[in-house]
Amino acid sequence: MTAHIAGLGWVTPLGTDLVDVFARIGRGELAEVKAIANPETGRALSYLPVPMKSVEALGRNPRLRRASAISYFAVAAGLAALADAGIVMTPELAARTAVVFAISNGGVIYTRKFFDQIVKQGAHAASPALFPDTVYNAPASHLAALLGIDGASYTLVGDASVGLSALHFGAQLLATSDIEQVVVVGAEECDWILCAAYTDWRLARTPLAEGAAAVVLRRAGRWRVQTHPGATFLRQREAGAALAGVLGDFAGAKVERVIASANGTFIDRAEAAGLAVHFPNVPILAPKQSLGESPGAGALMQTVAAALTGGCALVTVVGFNQQTGAALITPTR
């Protein structure tokens, strides 16, 4: 499936500026690791937060005043991508715009607080103020409302590959409907309970991270993007072969850089094995070594980084929940 990217945006632990953050990733700079503690046990955990100054201006919007952090990140990235594309939303354009949101863990901060009250105080203590942002499609709802979109809005839930699934779905929407553009966004927020889970289940060796990334898909734009529906695998040792099967569709491309999803787990080996089949000598950049593991946002952060390389770049992703994917990003000018 083919579409074009007209604009880029991201909110990362290293900042929001496209060129500056990409340069810092290229230099191997690491975002600042912060401590977060389990208030029940005192157990110390670590994560990479987004500096709140990056999104604090959105707090003046009445709709976002009580929203969770993940919604702030998603809205900021989506608006930044539209601005980068030079697009000014109008009611007419909003009617021909879709939002596709990629998410992995959801609004975990409000969800944990909501159920914590129920467990400790009973169902009567459930907070109606917290509940709206416990649902997975809350960030997409906030972004769509702020853009004036009351039509097509979708939320895809998955592992670290979900951003590429959203990208592929967005390209399908452009190909099969009269929609003019699709704002594809992925976002993640962190809470101590999530950090504990990822640590205990060994889902990432890079720190868990907050952030968001977005692209605006159109029928014409600054980058051509070829997407793939992805492939599944049953066992970790089969992940490399699954990715190799996906990459076979891009085998003839003159790829100058691979933007990989390596995070210090079996994913690193799987990507190396898959790339060795079709792209054995292409330089690899792994943004998660600088930005951390941000599952809902990670693949779209890789996509933004791929566009910023300035050449033909291949995005590869292996998710911990048995899904692989890839996308090819090529400048059009």
C-alpha cells in the first residue's frame, strides 16, 4: 500500500524539534532517566518522561484541562505534524480528514487511579472525572474534537508494531475512500505500574518512555511511504524469519538506512536475522537507544526518523506480542 507523508511531528523525552532531536539521536545522546516509585512498596523504577513544558500550553484549552498525559502528547504531535505540512484546518477540510490513533497501553495513569479507588473504597468511589480517559480511544477523541472532525476516527491497539499497522490502515483509507488526508498518531504515557510490568516481564531493556509521533498522510507529499500489513510469529525464534518474509516485498529498494526497533531484547536478534537476508550491509539506526521504549509511539517515531534521514530509509519493527512490520520511506523531492 502506498501513500505520501506531507508532515511530521513528535513529542519525545529529548524534545519536540524535528531536526534537533534527530541530530541528538544520531549522536547517540540519551534522554534523562527519571526515578518513579511504587507507592505501595517503595520499589524504585526508572523511565524517560517527556518534559511537561513541551505540552503545557495545551492546558489552556478547556477540553484538555482534565485530560491525561497521553492525550496531551497525542494532540501536540498531531498539531505539530499538520503545522509541518503547512495545513490549516477548515470545516470543509475537517469533513475530509480522518484520525488513526495507535496505542499499546492506553491511559494507564487514570486507569490505575480509577480502579485503585474502587478496590480501596468500593464502587461508589469510582470517579466520573477519571473514567473518560481510561478508554483507549480517548486521545483520538480529543484530537478529532480539536480539529473539528466528527467523522472518521479510529484507534488501533497493539504492541510496538501498532504504529506501522496504523500507517498501513491510513494508506488504505486514502486508497478506498474520498478522504483527503489522514492524521496518524501514536502515543504513550508512563506510570509506575506500567514500568513495573515491563521490568518484571522483561519486555524491554531500554527504559520505558513517554512520547508521541504523528504523520499526515495525503495522496501527494514530501515523502512516499510504502506500507506492509505485517506478519505474525508464534515463537520468538521465528521472529527473524517472519520479518524476512515482510522485507522480501522491499528487496529491490536501494535502502540507505534502516531505522530499527531494537530495545535490548530478542527483538535485536530478530531484526538482525531478518535484515541479513535482504539488507545485510545497510547502516542501522535504533532510536530507542536514545528515546527509550514507547510501544504505542515507537514505530511512528521510527517513521519520523526515517523521513528525516533525507534518503531512502527502511523502518523495521518486531513487537513483543508476535507481530512484525516494515515500511519504506523515500523522499519525493
